Amino acid sequence: MQDINEVKAQICDVCHKMWQLGWVAANDGNVSVKLEDGNILATPTGISKSFITPEKLILIDSEGNVLEAAEGYRPSSEIKMHLKCYEKRPDVFSVIHAHPPGATGFAVAHKAMDMYNMIEDVAVIGSVPLTPYGTPSTVEVPNAIEPYLEEHDVMLLENHGALAVGSDVITAFYRMESLELWAKITINAVILGGSHDISPENIQKLIDLRGYYRVTGRHPGYKVYNPEDEILHKKED
């Protein structure tokens, strides 16, 4: 049986780590977990992630209706984005949205992280798409991410930040953490002269290792460069 207190403690721990790592400032970011009964625990709006405690978390249903909340607390305005993830991905039980500086730099520069230059990230995340711009708190954001949810566990939100989903809150956090480190390494590589992809043959070997390492979630496959027509093609894994 699921220990709700343990889940709440994990959410709070993740929130505090996000703040300590500099992925969020002031009231930025939000975290949610889908429970076994289908209801959702979510962080409230208007509160720094450094101040999140178990009693401040809000319980909502799958439609976003508040079931339990301390007086004066309400769900994040971005909860629609979380609900879309749970609606489209039955395997997802946690959603994290943050503004990690490296990855968000790509989002602000309107650059998808469609590269295969890091061994770990090739196997775990794959390419990270840039989703179209959407006004926060509206249906524009969930509508913008919907086409990407089928294949991607991590995505960049244009001019906004990053989104990661997982089978639990720790998995979602790890994916966001991997994304940010990967973004920083890629930026450093570009500064040093260029980022170079792993060969397609070795990319496939890394993707095949997902089963061995019991990596859950979705993987988008990988790109193949065709020098004859100078087009980036997508190869499914």
C-alpha cells in the first residue's frame, strides 16, 4: 500500500533540491505526483520551493478540482500541463517543471537539444524537443506539449523552461537533473570548439542498453545525418 507521507516527503525533498540547485527562484516551478487512487498531490502556487512542507501540498482529482488544501492555498497555475501529461501517459506518475539555467538557455535560444553527444543521455533521455510557445496558466501550454508526450519524457518549453515526467518523482527529478548537466556540458563543448555526436552504430548500442539498466519511459530514437541531401532524418529505435 502506498505511503502518502513518504510521497509527500519525497516531493518536498525534490522541491528543496530544485531550489538549492538554482533551477527555480521565487515562486518558479511546480511538482506533482499521481497517487494509486488516481488523485494528484501538487505544489501550491505562490510559494518558493524552498519553503514547501507536507502540509502545504494540495490534493486534487484528475480534473484539477481541489479535494484537500490548507486555508489560503491553491494549485499551481501550471497544473493543466501536469494533467495533460497524466491524461496522455498512463505510465507517468510524476511531473516536474523547472527553469534550470542551462536547459532553459536552449529554450530561450529556440534550440532543441537534438544532439547525441553524451553517453548517459543518449541511453536515458534521447533527443529533447522544443515545444511551441504557450502562455502560462492557459490551455496553450498543455496543447503545445501534447504532440511530444507520446515519444518524449523530457522536453523544452519555448521561452519558458523544461518539463520532465517519470514513473515516480525521483525518476522525474533524475531526468531533469540529467537534462541540466547535459545542457551545461554541451554549452561548454560549443565554447571549446564544437559538440560532436556519437556515431549512429554506437548510439544504437546505447539505446539497446536501456533494457539492461531497466530504464523506464519513452525514447524518441535517434537522428541520422544524410550528407547527400543535408537533411536530418529520424530513425526509430
